[in-house]
Amino acid sequence: MGPGDTTPENRNVVRDRNRAAVLGAIVTKGPIARSELAELTGLSQGAVTKVVAPMIEAGYVVEQEGSSTGAGRPRVPLSVRPDRRFAVGVKVMEREIIGVVVDLSGRVVAQQRSRLESTEVATVVAGTGDLVRRLLAEDDTFGSRTFDLGVGLAGQIDNDHRTLRSSAMLNWQSVPLGALMEAETGLRTVVENDVNTLAVAELWFGAGVDMPWFAVVTLGAGIGSALVLDGRVVAGARGAAGELGHLVVAPGGRSCRCGNRGCLETIASDPAILASIAEAGGPADLDIAGAAELARRGDATAAAAFARAGAALGSGIAALANLVNPERIILSGEGIVASDLLLSAVRETFAAQTLPTGGAYELLLRPLPDETWARGAAAVALQGIFTGGSNLPGPTRTA
């Protein structure tokens, strides 16, 4: 789109892009003055004023009492009105659904959990719908100000954020989950890989704020990763970027659920660590916390399983670092309950296998509650406001 492209369609694209940049900056940086917004977004102050005016009129942005740091007109900081709009986010797991309502600032204002009796598509859709209705019933304002639902789950998602291509966890293939959830809830629905939702939560509200190049690696039932490059979560050509768990680190090793052998998941995931302990003659009825305690009490078999997992994980993360050169690598997920048993081997292997780049990589442990993943799913849904995919005022809804 060149400087001569002045058709209504292209003018709308520019308008939406400017609105996305300005509103996103107000949400993440506010209270913030128009002059600071201009500096952050690269727009002129006149353009910022033009973009902000309808946001104020629609009630999404409010002007705070002016302040001055010197001569001239006082600064008039702008901030988002958090309760102007809400979104629901859910994280779907094998046996449970976690749901939250977030306001426009990303603050969780309601949360609930629901057990899943099965992973059949109809059961998950109905269970999610019931959870959403219970969440929206918690406050009288939720029903009329909630238009968006974000669903996060393990699997590969089409880039239209509507269809789940495959999920080994749920044993699903080609499920039009967005359309199904819209029919069930009446909310505009986006579907996203759950590790990507965690990355969005970190990008907007957590350890990724002001960090345009970072990666999230999650440890647990599998090994997941998400890449944030130049301030954007990277999905890949077919929505499958970040499959770190299926990087082959031990050719000819154990069979993986993906069909290959020797994937990182076959060594460093929680089930792989537990299987390694059992195969070496250790207890066969442990969970990962129990296995960690066994290793801490000096059990050589358990300690060796964690050391192997740490070395494999360090190798996988090093490959990721060499490929995309993030400034920070965030480690999270339920598996970091055993981080003290993994990190020495992770760091040693990582240091040995990463290329020198003129600066040290930061490995950051982030023990995050399950609700953070659901919060990220809600943030993905709200991104439609920031990116121009959703009108500011929104249609009128009733509970």
C-alpha cells in the first residue's frame, strides 16, 4: 500500500492500524499523554488526537486530571476505562476447563473451573458453554458488555483462529471449534494454541512487557513453546510454529505420540521422566511432584532421570535460541515444580550449545497459575479491538 493508495478500503486499513497502536499503548502504558503516544506510535500528535476522539466518545478511553512538568499546556493523561468491555477466556485441558472474565485492562474479575467428563467435542463445547454462562451471571454488567470469547488448548490452530487442525491431547482432528463455540455461547470466538495464549498474557501484562523478542517454553504433560518476535506472536504458515517438544534430540530414541522417535517430549516431559524412573526400577505410581521429592531425598534413579531431562531441554532451548535469538526465554508450566532438579543441566547444556551473540540470554522461571493461560486466551479475544478486527462500541447484548 503506497502513498497514493487513498481508496476507502485502504484508508480504513490505516485507520484501524493507527487505532490498534494507540489503544494498545494506552492499555499497556496508561495513564499516558498524547505527546507520549505520538512518540511511541510514530504518529503525529494531530493524528493521535484524531484517533483518540472516537475512543473517548465511545467510553473506552478517559481523560484524567491534567498535570504539568514545566511550561506550556498541562499534560492530559489518557487511560482505558476497564469496565467498558469484558471478555471471557478459557483453557481447555483433558479433565478440566478453567474460565475467567477479564476487563479491558486485562484484570481478572471472575474465575471458575469445571470438570470434564470426557474429551468428546460435544461434551467440551457444552461444558465450556455452561462455564461461560455461569461466569457471565456473576455480575449484572458482564452480560451486556461481553462480546468476545478466547479458547486456548493444546494443538495446532489454523491461522484464521477458527479451526483446530489437530490436538494429540484431545485426540481431535479438523474441529471447527470457533463456529461451534459461537453457536453455543453467542460470543465472537477465537481459538488459539494454549502456549501462545500464555505468551500473549506475558506480552501484554507480564514478563514480556517492553520485551519485543522473547520465547515461552512450557514444561508438563508435553513440551510447548511460543515465539514473540518483534512484538508479535508468531504462528507460522499453518499455525504450527513453536513445536519445540517435537524437535528430535535423540535420534532413534523412544517413540513419540507425533510418530517420530527421540523427540524432546520423550525425554523431558513429565510422563517421560516418570517412565524413565519406572523403567530403571523405581516406583511406578509417582506424579512429577513425588518424583521430584524422591530425587531430592537422594534417589539416584530419579536424579538421573531429571538430569537427562534437563540436558535434553537445554539442547532444545539452545536450538531455539540459535534460530530466533530471543532476548529472554521464559520457562513455565506445571513441570517447573522440579526446576531445581533440571536447571543445572539445562544451563550447562544451553551454554555449551548456543552461539555467542554479544550478550547473554536470560532464562527466567515463571511459576504461573492455570488462570494465567485463560487470561491470555481472553487477551487474544480482546486483541480484535487493538488490531481493528472488532468495532469499538460493539453490538448491544443482553445476558
